[in-house]
Amino acid sequence: MRLKIYNCSPRGTGSNSRLMSDAFAEGFCESGGNTWEEYMVANNKGFEEGLSSFGAEGINLVVFPVYVDAMPGLAKKFIESLEPFRGCLYSTRSLFLIHTGFPEETHTRPMERYLTKLASRLGAPFDGTIRVGASEGIRHPDSKRGGKLLQQFRELGRGYAATGELDGAILEKLAGPKRLPGFVGWLVLPFVNYFGFGRELRRNGAYHKRFDRPL
């Protein structure tokens, strides 16, 4: 089987999207005869080559981060460029991988519904959407979660190659909890806001405007 990965992350080769999709591909290619190729949509060459290959027989895996419950503009541009394939992809299976820095699975659920409809409009057999919560820290070399997460992706790819289906138990673990316990908001989120979002605001000289409501 031929796996084609379309990395629609603005971070390109340095993205969490690539780490996760590559781990999935490694597991997928443990079965003899399976191959995979990757297109970095963030550069013009990758974008054009990706579009040219999208209708070829195989498995299309489209990957991108979800920013505050929405896809980045790059992913939207690529998806809108697929319009010529509408209703034509009968021999091309569809998979999606979306991830967010937020831990709760509710942040990826709306995008999952959108992608299910997208696969239907393309006419492609749809094998599911892999949803991942709390993905931001996996690039850090000391991240224990990162190592565990990538191993789960290898297992997921291995199982998909063997059965043609995504393992439901692994999908549930990757998606994250529906809601965090209430006390987490009181204890953890203030630190996240100050050292995460707050750091970026201070770096850009906008911390004093953090309570502004321009709209």
C-alpha cells in the first residue's frame, strides 16, 4: 500500500505534525511492501507536488494543527485547492490527523465533523480522523509524553496496515479527556497563561493590553 502524507502545518519540517505522521508511517511500513511519501505544503514545491499526487491510488493522510478549534490558513488553502477532485476519489482512501495544544478532546471535535463531510464530498472511502490533545510539548527532547505518544502512533500505523482500520482504544487515548477536572483550571491555567501566552505578549510589548477588547 502507498501512504501519502500531506503536512499542512505552517511549521513544516520542524512541526509536531511531522513527528506524529512520521511515527504513524514508520509503523505502517513495517509491513513488507508498504511505502510512504511526504509533501510539505508550507513550501510552493511541496504544495504543487502534493496536489498533483492527491488523486493517485493509495491512502491520503492530511495532517495539520488546530489553533483555537480552527485549521490554519495554509490547511484551508490546500483543502480548498482540492475542489477539482470532488466526487472523484473512489480509489483513494482518506485519513486525517489533527492535533492541538489544549488537552480536552472537545477542541478537535468540530474539526472532525468537518473532515468527515470533506471526505464524503471528495467521494473517498473514509478511514477516520486521528485527534490528539496536548500535543505542543512533544518536540522537547525530555518529554516523556512525547516518547509515549509517538510509540502510540507507531502502533496505530502498524495496526492500520494490518487491518485497514484505526484502533479505537488508541484513538481514545490520543484524543484526551472530554473535560479536565475543575481544580486544574484554578491551579494550572494561571501558570499557563503567565508563562505561556503571557510570555509571548511580553515579548511583543503587548502584555499591558491583555485585557483589551478591540471587538
